[in-house]
Amino acid sequence: MKSNLSIRKSWLLAISAVFFIISCSDETTVFENPEDNLVNETDQSKLLNSVSFDEAGVLDIYEDPSASAKRYNTTGKAEPAGDYPLTLVAQIDPPTFTNGENLAATHVALDGDYGYVSYNTVGQDYVGAIDVVNISDPNNPRVTSRVYYTNADLNSIAYDNGYIYVAGGVDSEQSVTATANSLVAKIAVSGGRINTSNISYGFQEGFNATDVRIVN
């Protein structure tokens, strides 16, 4: 365990005056700066090539003739559906790494020029990731930062004031810091880059945290 690791008990998880609300018990153990089971992607070409434009274009939408739902105007007459085409701009390949080949996106948070995406994996393994996507040009999204969690599923993500917050589950038996399986974390992000040098984690009793909400 690292010398700069600090542990404290609290009835509510409070980090920098931001409160996390997750569906677990009230007692939380907080760790600061643990970096076990975390890998930062440094290959910029891999990030660049993770975005595909091969299937870009207007998506075909087919009406189900058996569907009976209709919209009605103030006169009680059925209204025709509006003509609003849905366009696929790009697809982002899920992160892959050794022992992490089956990840799927679980949640997206948007703020300004960036989108933040969390991932988990199907099955019993705890494997996850976080992507930061630059969407300043809506027609040319770019993945600017990515971290892999080799021992944690990430089910939800939120952004607030220079930090991303993730909730999920961790295999506490394989972690040197986790005291329970339910996980919430606060991670600094700036200019589209994730800073892994100063991460705060909270662990609560329970198998998995499914959502995170920030209350200022």
C-alpha cells in the first residue's frame, strides 16, 4: 500500500463539497490515489483509429405496420409523423486490451466540447474503461483519452467542474484497496485528458453501483 494512501470513514461520501448518491449502504470507505488495476492508453494512433466513419449516413427507419400508437392534434385527428432523419456520424470501437476483449458502452455524459463514455464487460469478469471524446466538430469526433480498468466494471458516468465521476463494481478479493464490491470514483479531467495521478475512490457494501448523481 502506498505511503500517500489515506483512509477515512464517513457516513456520506463527500469529496470537494460534491456528494455522491448511489444505491448502497450509508457507510463508505474512501481511498485516495490508489493506482492498482488501472492502465492509461498512451498509443495515440490506437485512439485515432478507434473512430470509424465507414457506416456514416442517414439511418433507415422502418415503420411497424402493426403498431397502433398515433399522435393526435387538438381536433382529435391523427397527425402524420414528422420528417426527422436520424444520421449516424461515426462509430467508436469499444476499448480492447489483454483480458478485456468484450467491453460495451454503458453510459454517456456530455459537457461542452467533450463526451465521456463508461464501459463494462459482459459476464462475471470485472473489466471496464473510460473514453473522452472530442465532439467540438460534430462531424469529426476524436477519442482524446482512454483508461482501462482491469478489475472494475463501470456502469455510469457523470461530469462536473473538471472531474468525471464513475460508479460500478470491483472484485474486492483481487484489489489491494477495495473493501467492498460497490465502487464510486472521482477522476480529474482537463482539455480532453484524464489525469490518473490523483483519483479518489469510495467503496460501499453491495455487489455493484449502478448510477451516480452529483448534488452541488
